[in-house]
Amino acid sequence: MDMAKISAFFRNVSSLGLGAPLVIVMILAMIILPLPPFLLDLFFTFNIAFSLIILLVVLYTMKPLEFAVFPTIILVSTLLRLALNVASTRVVLLKGHEGGDAAGKVIEAFGSFVIGGNFAVGLVVFAILVVINFVVVTKGAGRVAEVGARFTLDAMPGKQMAIDADLNSGLITQEQAKARREEIAAEADFYGSMDGASKFVRGDAIAGIIILFVNVIGGLAIGVGQHDMSFADAGEVYVLLTIGDGLVAQIPALLLSTASAIVVTRVRGSDQNVGNQVASQLFDDPKVLLITAAVMGMLGIIPGMPNMVFILLSAMLLAAAWMIRQRHQKEAVERDRVDALPSEQGPPEIKELGWDDVQPVDMIGLEVGYRLIPLVDKNQGGQLMSRIKGVRKKLSQELGFLIPSVHIRDNLDLAPTQYRISLQGVTVGEAEIFPDLELAINPGQVFGELSGQPCKDPAFGLDAVWIDPSLKDHAQTLGYTVVDPSTVVATHLSHLLQEHAYELFGYEEAQQILDNLAKVAPKLVEDLVPKTLPLGVVVKVLQNLLQEGIPIRDIRTIAETLAEYGAKSQDPDMLTSAVRAALGRSIVHEINGVEPELAVMTLDPELERILQQSLQTATEGGAGLEPGLAEQMLKSLEETVQRIEMEGKPAVLLVSSYVRPWLARFVRHSIPGLHVLAYNEIPQDKQIRVISTVGQQAQSVEEAQ
């Protein structure tokens, strides 16, 4: 059979999913059927090679989940090793009296060459290997896996909240959020499986000890009782073979235990394998090697010490330190050369001033202090640029128009860790962040305190603490939402852009929306602008909708409504009310979802009549609403809204369409969580339940005045 046929055979086995069943059948065959010495040698050699492969795969993986099948492999390799012990025990006890190679060349080599043919030395070596494997490596790895599994499960709620926060702020998509949730679940499953798999390794070590004693006692009994051998001869033959068998099994077991310990003790979240981590973290500072070389050199010149060994090691450490120092100097020179490239081009030519030098103000600007520059520099691993693009994409899809680009620049007038967000050249938000720390935000209910620098979340004003990144898992376990500095800036920017979206919308954006609508409804756009309404009125209506938090994605419904009511009136406020009524279903759905019933507050009929009269007199040049009445009504609304929100329900105030625009502007900044709707904005299939009526106290104030 040539190699091509063999390769095709293994491909067919793999494609049919027969690999694992064949391994199980092979293990059962080794337990039940007697194996010739040659096959034992082959399987023992394969067992050692398989353990080395597992260890090397562990060393070269970047993170544990890249080798998620490891717990299953531990079980299979343990069963394979135990099956080999059963098969080798059968051969040793049946044919051990025939000579040292009766159980195979591998067992003979480990019994004679490795321990020099001395069974006392073999027992000592075997005992040491068992102690190393069972007491040191396996026990420690099992404890680390147990703690890792517990902390991973405890941290899952906080990690899920962090994913939800990134998704809500537009930093990730639904697919990315789903992938990250699956990764968190897989990580918890992996460490839980590793906790159980460590018990397999521990049981294997105990089984190795028991098998050794059973084989020694059984071999002595068979040699003396059945083959008429002297006790000394039987001991020499059977004990040597048993110890060789034990060493052949213990060495792969030690390799597998070491691999398990490396998997559970390595640092999570690193993009380097174990070898690179050791090289970069242990041997990166030449000062450490220089001090060590000096200590070794001083020990080497002490009389009576092995001078040559210490001096040789000191010289090697000095050479290594010199090479590392040279490498660092070369990297520094290279960085300086790259930084100096722009200056080598000479001073720029001074040109005559022109209108191109008069730059317009940025629609959206982000200024950062010099310590925050790495956050926006992709060459230094900064993620802020990509996250800002994610924010713009999410808001553009939600609001219905393209959010302008964000102009980012450094500002030496700011504090090193401060940033400032501006809209049309005017500052709308600023805060201070710490690029080396992470922000733990209190979402409202946490189970402990964190040590760090207390502050307020820049976006929503929640209590927060700047903590060291090493405390992230602990903070998530306590219920905090932990985000990195880039996420803090991106979330703050997203909140401000959504709040000021109407200021970013202008004539160009409106024309772009109408041009896109004209591709599918050309007649509608042609009749709307400029036949029915000028573009300025359409812009004002769309700005009103955005200011009231209503997306303009459904531009077709908006345009049809404007075309219908534009022939009757060109007042932007009246047209906005008409468009809101047309979009009533989506407005209510945004507030209450698919619930069939909507709980609302209403104004007392007498108070609503007073408001209508006040608005009419204000229109006619009168005094408008009494200050005392306005203050009392606002206080009553605040108390009612707080009570409703404590029950976990949306606060909705239902009023007449005439009062709604003024009342919405009146409570917009004082009670931001209150939704003011008109009666004609409620869909016909939606049930209304009045849960509170506001107005009696306010009326008493009016009557007293």
C-alpha cells in the first residue's frame, strides 16, 4: 500500500467521524486481547510521542480556547495509558520469566539502561516521579483549575453586561456580540472541564502506584510459585520489568500533567504563546541579567567554590545582557530615525494666504491631551478610531441620516489625560480619563467596594471607579460594568451625538435623504419639494423630530404626510404634529415595545383647559402661564415620573395635540425620562390605561393667585 492510499484512508476515516470510535476500540482491544511485545513497543513509543505533541501544542497556543478539546484529550490519553498498563502487566506476568526483553524492548530499556539495572534505584526514581507528578504538578494544577472555574463563572454576569454596553454604544455589531457571548460561555465550560479533567490525571497517578505494587507482588508470587525461581531471581526479573513499565507510563503522565498546569496557569488575554511571554518578560531587562552575573561572579571567586562553573555562567549572563542592551539601543535609534523623517525634509515653503487657509469649524470635533494620543494612534494599538466609526455607523442606521466625520486632534492646552468634544466649534462635553486604568461603572446594584479613584461616568453621570486592569474580573464579579478608556470616550461621544442630532442635520443632509427617496419614489419627491413645501420647511420639521428623539428612518411616511398637509399649512410645528401622528405606531413601539396596553399619565381636564387658555393668550400677546402654576405642575410631574420609573415602567404623559408641543419643550430638560404624547399619536389597536392624573395641586395654586 503506497502513501497516497494510506493518506486517502485516513482522510476517509476523518471525514466519516470514525477517529474517536477507533481509538476507543483500540483501547478496549489492548485491555482484552494479549499483545505481542512488538506492538507494546509501538504503543509505548506512540504514547510518549503523543504526550510530547500535547505539551508542544499547549506551549504554542495563544489562549486556552484555541485548544478547547484539551480536557477530552486528557481523558483519552489517560485511558490509553491505563490500557497499556493492563496490556504490559499481562505480558510481564505471563512471559517475564523468559528474560528481560519478553515484555518488549522499551520496557527492558527503561528497566536496565535508564536505572542501570538496579531495581532499588528504579524504585527511588519511580517514587520521585510519582511525588513530582501527584503532589506537586497535578495537585497544584487541579487547585488552579478549580479556582479558575469558580472565578470565570462568577465573572460571567459582569462580562455579559460589558458586552451589552458595547453593543448599546455601537462599538460592536450583533454578530460580534453573539461571538463574544459564545466565547465567554466556552471559556466557562473549558475551565469547568479542566477542573474535572485534573481529577483524571490525579487518578492516573494513584493508579500507577497501585499497579506497581500489584505487579511486584504478583510477579514474585508467579516467579517463585509457578516457575520455581528463587526469590532473588524473581525479584530481579519481575521488579526490574515492573519498574521499567512504571517509568514508561509515568514519563508521559508527567508531560501531560505539565501541559495541564501550563494551560490553567497561563495569563488570559495575551496575544503571545508561552515561549514568547517568557522571553519578553523574563529576559527583556538587561539590568536583571547584569546583577545576576555580578552575584554569580562574586560566588565564583570565593575559595572552595566550583569557580569554573560560576565564572562561566557569569560570563554567559554578561554576554546575554550585552546583546539585549545592543538590541534596545538599535530599536531606539530606529524609532528616533523614523520620528526625525519629517524634519529632514526641510522647512516648508511659505505660500501666499488664500481662502483655503480659512478653515470652517468642524461639525464634530474631539480634542485629546498628549497622554491620550496612543488611544487614537493605530500604530500604538489604539482602538478609539475604529470605535468612533462604529458609533457613527450605529447612530446613522438608528437616526436615518449620515453622521458627519469626527475630526480628532491633539490639544496641548488640555490636561494630559483630558479630552473635549465639540459640535460646530462649541464644547458640549469634556472629561478626564486614565489610559492605563479601566473604568468600573456602578449600574445601580453592586456587591462590594473597589479600591481606586472614584469619579462619575462622563456619559450618564453614574458612580464609577478607575481601577487597575488586574482588578477587572473581581470588579465584574461584584456587579460592576468595566470598560476601557476608549469605550468611555466612544460612549460619551455617542450619547452627545444622539442628544444633539438635530444640530447636525441641515440642508445637505435633507437633500441627500430626498435624493435617496427619489430613487424609489420620484413622483413623491417631485410633488413635495419645491411644489408643496420649500426645502427649509422640510429641514425644520426633520430637525424637530430629531430634537424630540424620533428617528427619521421612515422618510417615505414623513414625506407623504408633509405632501398631504403641506398644502394646508407651512407652519413647521403643525407639520411636525401631523408627522408625529403618522409615525405614532413606531413612536409608541419605541416606548412600550409590543405590549398591547400602554400605561399613561394625564392632566386634570381643568388644568389642561388652563394651559390651552394660557397658550392662546400668549399667542395673542398676553402674559402666558403663571410662574407659580408652572412650578407646581413641574414638581407634581417629577414626583409622579419618579414613582412610575421606580416600578420599572416608562413614564408617558398623554395630552391634547394643541398642548403637546409646548409641554414637551417645557419638560425636555427638567424631566428627560418623560415622554409627552398626543391623543392622536396612539395607534387604534393599543389599549390605554390611566395610572395617574396630574393637576389638582397645581389648580389650587392658580385659584389662590
